[in-house]
Amino acid sequence: MTWDISKLENLVSELFYGKGSTYGGLEPMNQFLVSGVFFVGVLLLAVFLYYFIRRVLLGLFVKLVKATKNSWDNDLMRSGIFRRLAMLAPVILVWQLSPYI
């Protein structure tokens, strides 16, 4: 599945400038404004992703680790590696979406 960023750009430009306006045809200041909206949106999405992974997925993972009889997964949990790995998902998201900002 591919994600077409031009649809999102057209949606934001129509929201700010009305029907029929396109991102490529905007004046430089308007392009800056639309890029700023994308930037803030990507940052908010990254923050949401971080808290979702940290609260929901790590919570489920802790329950799974406690349910197993293995000791190596308990050692990994105590070391905090999974909390640190949770920070990678927002970084990867921002990295992948940065060419569109």
C-alpha cells in the first residue's frame, strides 16, 4: 500500500485557501504556512505514537514477559531496553516523513 502525500497537501491547501488551490501554485509564504502545518502534524503524530507504544504496547509486553518462565526476558525488561526502543518508532516516523515537510 502506497501513501500519496499529494492528497494530504491538496486537502490542507483547500482547507486554508479554498477549493481549487494547489500546494505547488501557492505563493512562497503560503507554502511556508502549509509546510508548517505538516511539520506540526508530523510532530504531534510522533508524540502520539511514542505515548501509544510506551503505554499500550509496552504494558502488554510487560504482561507477556511476566507470564513466561524464561528469565532472559525478565532481565531485558529490567534493563530498560524496551523503553529505549520505544523512542525509535517516532524517530523513524519523522525520518520517513521529513522529505514531505
